[in-house]
Amino acid sequence: MDDGILDEAYQRLHRTGPEFEGWLSNHGPMAVEALVRHGHGARVHRWLDDYLRRLDELPRGLRPVDDWRAALGDPKRAGDWLAHFDRELRERPWREVLGEWWPRLLPGIAAGATHGVIRVGHAVRVLRSDGENPKRLAELGQALGYWAARWQPVPGAGPLTGRSDVPAALAAVPRIPTQTGGIRDRLGRLPDLPGWSGAVSALRPPVDPAGAERTLTELVHRAGLDYLRFGHGNPVMLVHAVTAPTAVLRTLPALDPALWAPSVAAAWSATAAVTSVYAPPTPAPAPAVSDGGPAEVFARAARHGDAHVVKLADAVLEAHAATGDARVLAAAGYAGQLI
């Protein structure tokens, strides 16, 4: 990976806020990390030249985060949360900070339409794979701060108590009848949806850390295949049914194994919720998508340039590497057609 390009991109992006136009997530750090990782660093700065024009300035803080529970989920405190984690990561090892805050943030996995956890997953991958430096630590801090500021639970989520495997649990997720409005409005309809309380806990809980990793791997894989069946319903938002559990899976190795089972439960709740509120009740015929090998799949996504297409390609390449199932690669090409 071309570390220099990524660090330069982080430096440019860290002058901007985690959201723009009031509520849209800043996808820049996630997209450029994926582009660089897959050998397309030469595209990054030109891509940023265009993307940075739409972003807002870094928000200013109001006051220190003293009572973290009261400040969770308050977007007006975004600047305070960014400053808090910047200070934390300057003073303590990043794994220690992550280990303390992951269980606090995990119940709010719906934050920013799951972009909080997704951005953390990209940042952790860099730190684990490529080493730490101030810019990469700053990126993890901004990711954690965004998650904290937009912290939002999935209604009804909690420990897994079911007996279903991943395919059966996904197939049984009910759909909200009126799929209109933003994600916060849609999630608010889940408590009244018949069958939701059973669906959100229906997955069989893993019995050990290895089982947690297998379950998450299968969840990403199956959600990728489901994108081929349901992605037409909302091509952008249904990407997150794949990328949110991918982010959790990437973060597992940096966490205490005791946190792996609750991480699976939270990832499942995110995928189930996004599926319920955005996927249509019936699948479409299988799309005619020319997939090619992993390198070509990502190259096409990079040429397309949309951040969601790039991030989905990044996720399904990992699913393909873990499972050997080439079908999942077609999800990226399908997203490129739809978006």
C-alpha cells in the first residue's frame, strides 16, 4: 500500500468535518483508504479535488466531554467528541482507547446510517496492517468521534437468542410496509413491525471467538449476495448491509475476544435493520453483470468513482477471499450499474 498517498489524503480530509449538508456522511477517508489499499492511489488526489468541494469545515467544540453518557448521540457535540478522541489517542495506545470505547459505542451501531462503525473499521485496518503514525491515529479519533456524536441504537437489538443460521435469519427479516423517509424515520418504525422483535434476535449466537469470526464472515458474504437480489430497492443504502458487518469483522482482531460475541449481535442488528427498512419484499431477477476477477472488479469500481461503489467493492473482495465464492464479486458491478 502507498502509505504516503494515504497519509497525504488524511491530512487534507482532517480539515473537514465528519458530515456535510447537515447530515450526509463524509465518505472521503473510507473511500481513499480502499483506493490506496487496492493499488489505485494514483486516483486519490484527483478524486479528493472534486470531493472536498462539497465538504464542511471541521466543527468547533463547545466544552470538554465530561459526562460521556449524556453526550452520546448529540450531534451538536461533534466538535467536542472529535477533540476528546484526538486527546485520548495522543495520550494512550490506540488499542487501549478502542478497547475501552468499543463496548460503549457498539450499542449505537446505527450511528450516521452505520458510517460511524464503517469509518472505524477502515481506520483500524490501516493501523493493524500498516502501522501507526499521527495522521492514522487522528483518523481513528475522527472516526470514533463521529460514531459517538451520532450514536443511535437499532430498536430492539440485544443479545442473540435464536437458533437460525445466517441465510435463514436474513430470509426471515420482515420489511417495513412504507419505505419512505430518512433512515432515522425508518428505524423508528421497527418497534411496531410484526416479527421484528424475533428477527433482530433470531441469529444463533456464536459459542466462541472462532465461531464469531465465522458468523460475521458468512453475514458479509450472504449480505453481498442479497445485494444482487434486493439492491434495486435502494442501491446506496443497501450497501451498508454489507459494509457495516465488514467493518466489525475487520476490527475483531484488535479487540478482546470477550467483545466478539456482542460485536456479532450488533453487526447482525445493523444488517437486519438496513434490510428491513430499505430492501423490497420480493427479489429482482439476477442481474446480468460482468464480474471478472477481484482486481478487475475493484478497478471498475475505482473508475466509477462513487464512494459507495468503491466501498462495496472493497467489502466483497474480502468476502470472496474468505469464502472463495466468486458470485459475491458481482455485487460491486451491480452497484455500479444502479448508482
